[in-house]
Amino acid sequence: MKTLAKKSAIWLAYLGVLLGLPLLFDSILAITIFNQMAIAIIFALSYNMLLGQGGMLSFGHAVYFGLGGFMAVHTLVMIEYETVYFSIIYIPLIGGLIGLLAAVFIGSFSTHKAGTVFAMISLGIGELVAASSLIFVSFFGGEAGVNADRTYGPAFFGIEFFQDSEIYYLGAAWVFIATLFMYLFTQTPAGRMANAVRDNPERAEFIGYSARRVRFISFCAAGFFAGIAGGLFALNYEFITEENLNAVTSGRVLLMAYIGGLGYFIGPIIGAVILTLMNSLLSNYTELWMLYLGIMFVLTVLFLPRGFAGFIMMHRTAWIRGKLGSLLLPYLITGLPALVFAIAGVAMIEMLHHEGEVFHFLGIPLESANLSHWLMCTVLAAIAYLGCKRSLPQLREAWESANAIDEAGEEREAS
Amino acid sequence: MLEVFIFSTLNGLVTGLLLFMLASGLTLIFSMMGVLNFAHASFYMLGAYFAYSISLHLGFWMGLIFAPLIVGILGAVVERFALRRVHAHGHVAELVFTFGLAFLIEEAVQFFWGPDTKNYQSPDILDFPLFTLFGQEFSAYRGFMIAISVGIFIGLYYVLTRSRIGIIIQAAITHPHTVANLGHNVPFIFMGVFGVGTALAGVAGVIAGPVLTTFPGMAVVLGSIVFVIVVIGGLGSLGGAFIASLLIGLLQSYAIASNVGMPDLLNLVGLEFSRDHPLTDLWTLTLPQIAPILPFLLLVLVLIFRPTGIAGKREQ
């Protein structure tokens, strides 16, 4: 009962955050970003159903997102012309059903095997659908895409969804429902078996489960929720183009889920929030944000294989044992030089980019023609690098002493 | 009709052999490490860009020699300091890493060379028609591309099957522990093969740059097709990759040159649809239109019906 109460508290807090965010940040920009986050969270979570929980690496997950989105836009058009008559709040469900339909069809032959075969089929299907979307102009609208207007149809308790903030609450409701159901899915036998098949398909088959069917169920569920995200996208932007179902979008969702952390349910949510923030805020400050994103992604794969969520969860043992405080100082001693190193590196990249002109970096005017600026950055980076390297053994030592399990502790865990 | 056929065969041959240069490195790396290198086509792009920069100062031929060298060293560095590290986290992490690397290389290329197309020219020496057939010219540069590709194929085949190094490499792929016990440095061999594989991609980039234009999207254009080839040919099989490269090259070239389409097919069975039918896009489809998606169609079909590809080994 205690864990149930604890879990309900977490979900209530989640709901509270979703509802409270626009009260804290009520600028138009903030609402726009929140809407993007809502879409990204559902999409990244649905992707994690495949890769994190089912062990299926997909390079074509945008297909279900995009198809759901296209159908949602077409449904909006139908509502506008009164072919059908219902409130637009159900539009994401339409997207989800289309995503499910596509996943049932594609999953029927692509889930035979996991691993490389699955990854390659998903890549092939992704390219096929993306290329076909440019051929079948009447449905996909070619390069321009299709657009609609969400303000038609019956009002929902007087709300007609003229404003983005109204869409935000609709999106928040869908995010909450989708997250809850995706979490509950992980608790069902199907969700548990997905983990088993991911880790050892042979053993799962020996105890009587068809690995293929287990994968198929996960695949369909993932397609369904990706479609919901697509439907929400359609509602938010009121248009959708071929770009939303091609490899770029598929790659982006992989990035989100991976940076956030695949092994944890909360990981993709963290990844979606970070990437959306980077996408919309960083792009205001620098044209090179995609380059930084790429660097961050590669560094994450290299040094944080379990993503940001994994990094946070790494501290669980230390936290339980009350030794988190002893890690704070070593983290600062290593982290500050690392930060300085990163800043100096970014400054040099920006100097290369702004060749022959003066620009302001963190309030400091820099110029690529000025040799002393280069020298300053190089020296700063070198000192920071040395500082980082010198303090790393201390950090490692502090980490080990915080996590070292004494004899008594081991016995306690064993019993 | 005959001239269309001959020229599309020649063009298909050029494309196919070019694709093989990429696919051979990719399939070698796969059989060695068991991971598909998503960034392989990015090394091809780097080859083209390095060669472009070198050719501005030292001419095309110096680019042909040095650009693949630089790319190969870069590939070896990536293997040594990054891929080997990620290897400990499993295959998915490796695949995701190469995916991220491809993304990063594309951004880096845009950063250093800019987003616009580069005016990378083929050398003046090869700027003459090799032969004229039915009034159409076949440029000497394309002949040169065929010659280089065939030369590399023969050289690679010879080294891998006839030389001592090749035998050690083949043994290291199947029995790494035994080879290590015999006193060979297996990680070094792996690094070397990765370097040579990326250098081959670099060569492909150097000679393809002038024909297929040098721009930041060139890796994406070819990247997924090379994947298709490696899978259709059978993962890890050099011979299969060769057949699949030519197959895809010719298939695309014929499809583009042909002018058949759905209307012809429908006429054949005596059906006709009006222009404003809701599925009009489907009834007016032509073969050149769907040429870009044919490889992917083939990929999906092969994976469904014969997952091991043309010459792949049966899975254990």
C-alpha cells in the first residue's frame, strides 16, 4: 500500500507540474515551447517502448507519427466541411488509431526478428514511406504538406481552441493520459514479457512465449502512441509536411530517447524536455546549435551510455546511504574546470564561425582576427583541461567511498 | 532503344561500382565488429571535401592520394578512441554512436565548408569523350571511375585471399582469440581494417565528388542505399556486396531511363481512369518516378523473404 501511495503522489505531482507550468511561465514563447514538449514527450516515450523496453532499434518511427498526423489534419479538414461532426479534442485518438493500423500492418512482417534485421526493415520502411509521400500528392500534399483549421467543429464546454494556451491544456491532458497508459503498459504481463524478450528471446521462447508476438504487441502499442503524438502535432501546428515522417524526425526521436536514458521510464521525458529546450532556446543564441547538439549526443553515447536519467540514478546508492553530500565538493572541483573547458571550446568554435567580425560571447567581445583572443582561449582551455585531469582521481575516490558497500551492507542486501 | 539501353547500362555500371567501393568497406567492418557503421557514407563525404580543398592548391591527383589517407587516419582514430569504448556497451550503443557520428560529421562539414555546393571539378586531362556511340559521348572521367573501382575490387580481392595480411584478417574475423594467441595484435588489426574501410569510402568520395556534386547532403543521399546493398548482398559477404551494388546501380539506371508507368500497364489490361479519380496519383505513377524507392522496396522484400541476403551466411 505504501508504494501505491508513493506512486500516486508521483503521478499527482506530474499532473500538478503539467497544469502549473503555464501559470509560472505565461509568455507566448513559453507556451509554444511547452506545446512542443508535450508532443515530444509522447513521441519519445512511445519510441522507448520499442528500443528501451522491447529492444527493437527503429530508424523509422516517424512513419507512425507522420501518418497519424496526416490523418489528423485530414480529419480536421473533414470537420471544417462538416463531413464528420465531433469535437477536436478526440483528434489525437484518430492519429493514434491510424498509427496503430500502420503498426499492425508493418509489424506483421517486421517483428520476426529483433536486432539488425529489424533495424534495417524499419530503415527501409521509413525511406519507402517518406519517398512515397512525395509521390502521392493528393494525400500528402507534396513538399508543401497539408493544412487545416482547428477552430471549427463543436466547442468543448465553450472552448474553441483559438489560442495556443487552450491547446496546451488539451495537450497536457493527452500527455498525462498517454504517459499513464504507457507506464501501465510496462506493468502488464505484455510489458514485462517485452523486457524478457529484449534480454533473452531464447529463454522467453522456452517458457512458452512467442518472442515474435510479444514484439508485435509492443510494436503496435508504440505505433499507437506515436500516432497520438502525431495527432497532437497536427492540432498544435494545424499543418503537417513530408518532413514529419522522414528520417530526420526518426533520428530526432532516437536522439531524445537516448540522451534522456533508455533504461528508465522517465528517461525519454527528460530527453524530450532537454532537446526541445535546446531546439528552441539555443537556436536563438547561435546558428551552430545543431553542431553542439551533435557533439552533445556523441559525448552522451561515449560517457553516459545510460543517458541523463541513468546519470541521476547512478547516485541512488549514495543517496540511500546518505553520502550524497560527500560527493558535492569533488563534483564542483572537477565540474568547474570542465565547464570552463567547454566554454573556451565553444568560444573558439564561435570565433571560427564569425570569421572577420566582432561578436559578443557571454558579454565579452571576441574577434577571430585578434590573435590574443585565440591565445587567451587556448590557455584557458589548457589550464581547465589540466585542472580537470588532476582532480579526476579524487572524484573517483570520493565516488568509490560513497558507493563502497561494507560487509554488513552486503549481508543486508542479500537477505 | 539500343542506345538508351547501352548508356543506362554504362551509367548503372559507374554507379554500381561506386556503390561497391562504399559497400566493400562497410561489409568488411561489419564482419569484423558485427556493427553497421552509419557514419560510413559520412567518411565518403569527408573524402570529397578534403579532396576539394586539396585540389584547390595542389590539383586533383594530389587530392586522390592524400584525401583518402586523411580519411583513413580519421577513421582509425574514431575506432581507437571512440568505437572501442562504446563497444563495451553493446551493439545498440555502437549503432547509435555511429548514427550520432554521421550527424556530427554533417554538421562539422557545414561548419568548416559552409552549406553551399562546392565547385569540385574533374581534372582537365580527363575532360574528353572516351568514345562516341549513336552520337552520344561517354566521358573519359566515367571510364576512369570504372577503372579505379575495378582496380580496387581486384586489389582488395587479391589482398584478402592471397596475401598473408589478408589471411590474418580473415582469421581475426572468425577466430579473434586464436589469432591473438598466435601473437597477432587483434585490436590493431581491427583498427587497421576500419581505417582501410573508411579510406576506401574516402576514395569513392574523391572520384564521385565531381560527378555527383559535393554538398553537405551527399552522405545522406548515398548512405541509406549503401546500407541496402550490404543487407541485400548478405551481411559480411564481399561477393554478395559486389553483386548487389551492380544490381542496384543498374536497376536505378534502367528505371530512370525507362518511360513505362501505370497508365501503360492499365492500358494493357484495358482499364482507364479519369484524372479526377481520388487515387489519381497511383494510376499515373511512372517507373522513373519510383526509381529512388526501388532499392528500399527490394530491401524490405529481401529482409522478409531471405533475411540472409544473396550470399549471407545462415544465422546461428
